[in-house]
Amino acid sequence: MRFFSRFCAVLAVICLALVVWASDRTAVYALIDKVVTEPNSEHPERIQVWGVFALAKAGTMDYLAPQRGYLYFRLGGDPATDRNEWADLQSVAGKKQVVAFGNRWMLSALSVRKPDAKPENPVAYATEAGIFKVRTDTSYAPVKSLIEFANR
């Protein structure tokens, strides 16, 4: 009976660790300054999202250090949903609201472009579960580091 109790306790700890490890699927935490749509705002095909970003680090459950610049997307597999999410990104631009979006495994090729980089070769936008507003009074590392970086 003792063996079974210990086995169950160890199994519970392992399961909890896996849930915690796999709980953050987010690709991007962002403080968005502005959004530029191309070729126009009525029917955008591409979008530049300017601001400060903490991106998921490929192949890990960690995040890269925050970077200032822009993300460059083109329409992905669901243009209507992509445009809806782009409108959501536009709605928080300049409002100092941290948002989370994207799936870390679907946007693994994403990188923050330098402000002076020419916009070319946009990444296909991949919808996940929408755009989420994130509380700023948190100790969660990617959000906390994003806020600290933006406040420098």
C-alpha cells in the first residue's frame, strides 16, 4: 500500500509538471505602438505590427528577451479570421495594453524586424485562440520583462 501511495504521489507531481510546462502556448506577448495595413485598411493583405515584443523561443517553453521593432504578416489560412484579429491588434495600438496572440508552434519562424528593415517576405499569420489582453500586475517573466523593457 505504501508503494502505491508513493507511486501515485510521484505520478501526480510529474503530471502537474507537464501541465505547467505545456500551459503557455502563446507565441507573442506584445505592447503595440501602431499597426500598418497593406495595401489598404479596407482589405488588408499584409500587416506590420510595431512595438515591443517577447517572442516564444523555438523548441523550448521559454521566451526571448523583449525587442523593439515590428512583426510582418501576410494573410494565412483563414483570411476573414486573420483580418478580425488584425483589427483587434489595431484596437489596442498605442494604449499600453499587453496582449498575447499566436501559437508558439505555428509561428516558430517569426522574428522581430529592426525598425529600419525593409518590409519583405511576410510570415503567414496563423490564428489560434484570438488576441488576449494580459494583466500587467504580474510576475510572469515574459510579461514582466516586456513591461520593464518598454519603460526604459
